[in-house]
Amino acid sequence: MRGTLRGLLQDCSLGRVWLVCANHESIGYIVMTFDYSLEYRGKGAWLDELFVKPAFRGKGIGSEALEFFENTAREQVVSVIHLEVNHGNPALELYRKLGFEDHPRYLMSKWLVNSA
């Protein structure tokens, strides 16, 4: 994980990482990664990670972080934002409220490197 994060932090063409702070305390983080797709009309951004410490959830912080994310994606001339969320995750409703739509496709992956 550290090597993967280091690679992202060292190459801004891959994406961005931000800390979410309140009162000079780190309370979470958000990660944007990029792709490029003909189907989705160009550069895309993935909400790769969004984490807010449990004590700070339900206070609008995630919504603010997502608004920041979307504005930054627009500045990066991104056509579409994607995210993955587990079925049953309470964040599903937040994402739907902010305009993310359920997709009729399955996400499928094939590992090309050791995932351990």
C-alpha cells in the first residue's frame, strides 16, 4: 500500500490526495485517480477513497469533501466521476443525494499484479 500511495503522490498525472481537516486535526482523507475512456468521453476521475473518522460522520463533512472533489475534477477538465461502494454501505444514500447514479453493469476486475 505504501509503495502504491508513494507512486500516486509522486506523479500528479495519476491523481491527487487530500487530507480532510477540522480545527487543525486530520479527520479523514479523499483520493482522486484518473483514467481515460472513449465511452465516457475523455478524462475521468475515480473517487478512489473517501474516509471520515466515525466521530465526524453525519455532520456534512463527507458532502463538503465530495463538493470539493467535484469542483477539483471540473478544474482538471474531467468528463465523468466514478466511484465504487459496497452494497449496504450507508454512504450509498449520500452518493445518490449528490447525483451519483446506480449503474446497470457489474464492476469486474482482473489482477495483473500480486494483490497481497
